[in-house]
Amino acid sequence: MKIAIVVLKNVLKSTAYGMEEIFSFNNKLCKSKEEEEIETTFVGSEEFKYFDCKPFDKKILYDIVIIPPMLKDRLEELITKELISWLKFQHSKKALLASACLGSIVLAKTKLLDRKKATTHWAYEEYFKLNFPKINIDVNKILIDEKDIITAGGVTAYVDLCLYLIEKYFSNRTATQLANLLVVDKGRESQQSYKSFSTVFLYDDKEIKELVFWLKENLHQQISIEDLAKQIESSSKTFTRRFNKALNISPIKYLQILRAEKAKELLICTNKSFSEITFEVGYFDENSFRKLFKKHTSLNPIEFRKKFQQVITT
């Protein structure tokens, strides 16, 4: 099996080499006698000192083409017409295309992801919605397989992607053996517990911006739509419309997310009980807030604290 790993100048070098090494470990230590070897090749538009790259040659066909994690800086100017043409050509010749993290931006530029589901790093959800509206983006997923295109989430999801490809084309036994050898969890499904909420304003509305800042500082209060509307001397209906226009989310849902985010912070940085945290973020019904928290993070509060809590000394 021939796998091309696409290397641009802003590639995260550890991930590109990491992919090569994972497939090498598979060949040397994990694959059965019946399974073919994986031949990896770095492919790029030009050579640079860190990689020995082959050109984008349409005479050479690959079974799988992977775009590793990239830095966002200058990424779009590095996505050349030559690269897009080569990716489309490989796809037309039945190569499976795959990406990890912001490598998904490269695949998005080919338009081959249009009307398909895809994932990427959770911090770029709004970027995708604004720039690639035809893609059904779901950043909660670690990996999405659309048969001929596979996308994986954050930076370390390149490991999930490699293991998934080995399981998809070879066997679960081999993929599991390799995961155990690497001491990594196989089959992670969600980025949700890692996700942090960031406020992205689509329209410049000074009053809404000031109100958002006030919300973040007053989560402990009981807050209604009517209360918020009064602060900017507006009707509830007009306020809701303005809020939606500025942030592409309803005020109620935004407030729920802010409260879940504050609860995450308190679970990580304090030893407060979830009951105390519930009250501190403006909820009185602990069971209701527990359900909201799990919906937002995919973990219950105990699981979240166990996974992420810093050591708290008293």
C-alpha cells in the first residue's frame, strides 16, 4: 500500500514524521504475514531541509493521501493550484484523501468536501462555517469517515487517523496491537471535552459586545432575556434578533455555554463540589445543570474533573 504524506512549509514536523514512524512500526512489529507493507512517501511542491520530498507527479498513484496538521499562518497562500489539481487527480484515481487538524483546510479548498461531513480542530469551527458553508462541519467528532475522504480533529488526532486507516485496510487486531505498543487510546470519538468556547462576533455591535462582557462577569445571577433586553433599552424580540446576528447563536444557548465553560474552569482549578459550582454559575437545579454539562462536554462532572483537574493544594 502506498501512502503519500503531503508536506508544506508550515507543516507540524513532528506529526508528519510521527505518521511515517507509526506506519513503520506497523510494518516491523505489528502486521501479520498476510498483510502488505505500507510504503510512505513525503510529497511536496519543493524540497526543504527537514524532508526529502517527491514532487506532485501525476504519473505516480497513491492508495491514500494524508494532509498532516499545519500551522494556520500562511497556510492559504501555500495551497497552490498545483496541489489542488494533484489532490483532485489522486482522488479521481480512487485514492482515499485524509487530513488531520488544519490539514482539513487543504481538503476544503479542493471542494471535494462540499456537501459532506467533516471535522477539524475545535477552535476553527466558526472559520469553517464562514469560509466553507457547504461543508457539514462537526468539530465534536475526533474522526469522520466519508468513505473516500476522512478527516480527523485536533493535532494529536493524527494518531487516531493512522490507527483507523490500519484498522480500515488491514485488521482490528493489528491496529489494537499497534495502539498498545504506542501506549495510546484507540477509538477516541469526541473532541467535546477538550473544546473551549470562544466568542466570535460576525457583526460589530458595540452594545452586544458590552453585554457579553457583562454576562461573563455575572453568571452567578439569575438572568432572563427580558433583563438583557432592558440593558440595551430594547424589546426582547429585537434584542434576540440583534444577538443572533452578532454571534450566530441565541442568547439563551450562549448563556448556557458560558455557564458550562465556567463550571469546567471551577472543576479543574478548585475542589468545590458540583453542587457548589452549580449555584455559583447561576443554576439552582443541580440535575438539570448536570445534564447540560454532559451535553456540552460529553463527560459527567466527575469524569471531567478526573481527566483534567490540576493538583489542588490546601
